[in-house]
Amino acid sequence: MKVNRTYKQPHSSFKLNGTFYDNSGLLSLASVYSKGCDDHLVSLADFIEIWIDLNSEITLQTSGTTGTPKAVLMSKQSMVNSALATGSYFKLSPGDSALSCLPFTYIAAKMMFVRAYVLGLELECIKPSSSPLELRSKSYDFCAMVPLQLENSISKLDQIKTLIVGGAPLSTNLMDQLINSTSTVYETFGMTETVSHIAVKKITKSFSLFEVLPSVSISVDARNCLLIEAPELASHTIQTNDHVRLHSKTTFEWVGRYDAVINSGGIKIFPQQLEQQLEGLIQNRFFISSQKEAVLGTIVILVIESTTPYDSLDFTFIEPLKRPKHIYYVDNFIETLSGKVKRQETLALVKLV
């Protein structure tokens, strides 16, 4: 099937690492990258070749942070539409600079390339790391990161005009550090099935809600889980397991994952809300999970990334049923390439799954 999409060639202002390439030039560059030993550039080469081929659809891989990784077939036109919506919302213009610092094995980096290709951005691609700005001295108009990268970039954040952050919820502590930032930072909400984000929340305000992008409609099901209508991105209603509170036709507050809810003694506990309560008490990375128990059915547990146990942790400020009943320590959390914690695989390290 031949491609029938809005952009068959890159925007005339598009640049990749300082150089303009048309499709032919991109394919030549991909051929060079694919023969190298840098896995990041090999992944970029693979995506360039797939993006430019004559197929109208592309297979995308989910990250596996909230479930088993799976392949999703996506229309290339949907990716173009997503790029246009992002460009419109953030007022990105041809010639604006962008930094790509995420792995090209996932949708976030792929969409950074597509945005540059479609909108005419000057994209600089660097090898993913937990501290992407550490060796960079120039400034950028636009960038996407995961929370760990943002946390390690606070001191140099003035180098980025607009930053979008996704992949995992931002901690309250991290958001507090951004209140007076000269950079405009947005937390994103989305998934591979929605071609990256469909809603954003401005973090450099003391309180804000997720606001959907143009041409996206939202509602909830009987569980109060988000339903997404995005005709320019998907041909069907997208059913999520994200428990939300709608505040208007275009805004919502994220509560937590419905499939992660812990039912302990008949009380429903959202791990993400409990994690927010524990912030400041625990300096290491941690997360809340659960395990089976005879009396309550399920009890709350706490998993901390640390080589040494804490001397004591006072949970008396938390409602009794919501208090962690056991604490487990793991030397190193298992992560995706972009630094997102794989909770189920990490739990396996303490033999709970």
C-alpha cells in the first residue's frame, strides 16, 4: 500500500543534527548509522527506514511499564496529526530547535523525529542518558524527557524553553522544584495507542489539571476510567485503565491506575496517592505495591531501592489500613531504557510475583 499522508517529504526547515536531509538523504544517513556500533543510532536508522517506506502503517512497541509489552499497529497519518496538534498547542515554528534524548525504541523519541520532520524543527539527537543536559551548553526551544532525566537536569533547565515530561507521574518534590523555573514544563498524559500524549498539565503553576489537545474528547466509564475519542489519532474509542476525575469537557485530574488499586479489607487504595504521601519521608526511590494476606485479603507493602535498610520509618500519619505492612529492599530497580521503573519485574526480585 502506498503512503497517502500529509507529508511525503520533510519540511523545508527540517534539520537533523545541523543538516537538512530530504528522504533520499535520510535513507543514506540511515544506511551509515545502521552499520555502526551505537545502538541508539541503529535504532534511529531503523525508524527512519520504516518512516520513509511505502507502507501507510507502522508497528509500535509499548514500553511494558503498566503491563506486558505489546505491538500496536499505527497509521503514519495519525503520527503526523499528533505532531501537528503538538505544534499547534505549543506554538512551535519552523526553525525552532529541539533536543531528542530518549531511546528510539519507544514512541516518545519516534514522535520527536516526526515532529521535527513535519513541523520543520532543527532536531539534535543525542544518546539517551539519565543526565541529558550534563554535557550540553546550547539552548533548545523544545524537548521531551522522563522524570529521572528532569530530576538530574534541574540546574541546567534554563537551557530549555518548553519541556514535556512523561512516562511516569512526577513526584510532588520534583514539581515543587519547578514552580519558579524559567523553563515552561508540562507533564504529559498519553500512551503508545494514542501516539504519544493527548493531554498536558502545566507544572510551573502551583496547581493545574490535564488539558486535552485539539480534536480530543474525553469521558469516563462506570469505573471512572478515562475514555478517549481522538478521531485524528485512532478510529475507535480508546478505553484506558486510568482512574480520573473530570473537571470539564477538556480537563481532568489523574488519580491512578485502576488495575493497580489495592483492595485491603474492603478499602480501595491507589498506590500513586499513597506514594505522594510518603514523599519526603523516603530519600531513595520507592514504590507501593501489595501482597496476599489471610485476614485482609491484600496488604500494602513498600519497596525501596537501597542497599541498606532504613533504621525506622514512621507511618502513623497514614490511615491504619493504608500503612505499609512490610518493607522490602532492592539494590537496583529494574528499568526500561528510558529509566522508567518496571514494577512487576522489580517485585520478582523479592519473590512476590
